[in-house]
Amino acid sequence: MNDNQIDTLIKLPEVCRQAGFGKSAIYEMINAGTFPEPIKLGCASRWSQNEIQTWIEHQKLGRNKIAA
């Protein structure tokens, strides 16, 4: 992350919206090690906006490898 970029912590509903998956699918992928883990803040869970966007970008790159 460069010094000018500020990361934001987002809640699960926003993670679901951005990733296009429901809560159960998100947690299944976390358990499988294929999705960014949440950051625990007491009993609350938040995700790094930058990590979610990086994950999405990797998914987009992967589609090109499968199609080739």
C-alpha cells in the first residue's frame, strides 16, 4: 500500500455486496483460505477494503488463465 492510500475497514454486508457472495459463502471461502480474513475489533469483524479489492482483482486475472 502506498503512503497516500488510506485503507477502510468495512462490514460484512458491504463485503458481500462487493464480492457478490452471501455471508455463508464468504465464511466458507475464509475457512478454505481463499478469501481475506476479517480483522477482529472486540466482538466485531471488519475487512480491509484494500484486501477485498485485491482479492477481486486476482479473481479477474484468474478468469483470463482459465479461458486461455
